[in-house]
Amino acid sequence: MVDSVGQRLIGSYDMLTEAVRRRRVTAGDADRFVEHLLGVELGQSQYERGDAFIAGIVERAGTEGLARLWQSAQVLPTPAEIDAPGLWLARIDLPD
């Protein structure tokens, strides 16, 4: 999904994603230490988990449902909802 949107919005998207992939491969110990220290380390399992969440949302609610992800901080998914996209959709559809 990200690739689909990114390619439409960013003319040099393919070059950008290649640079990010290359950066992940060439990151040194110091880079990984800082990422760990700041809590921003993302491994393949996190990417796959996020990809599965997005695919689950699009499958159930389409891109319109996915767009709701950016409405506010209150609708961000919990860790459990990332593993079960239907839970997130159910929660955000509950009345306030």
C-alpha cells in the first residue's frame, strides 16, 4: 500500500526506497545503538507486522478505512490491534 501511494505522490519514490533499504543494510553498530537507545529500531518483523495490519485494513475497509488511521492520535492502533486489524476497525467505529 505504501509503495502504491508513494509512487503516485513522489516522483523519485523508487530511488528513495532504494536508499532506505541500502541504509538498513549498511547501518553500523553505532547507528543501531542510537536507534536502540531512542527506541526507533525497526527490523524485518516490524515491517512485516505493519504490512499485515495495512493489508488487513484495506481488505476489510478499503483505502477509505485506512485513511482513518491518520485522523487523530486517539485512533492510532494499539499493539494488539496491529496484530488483529479487525479489533482496530471495531474500536474506531464505536461511538465516543
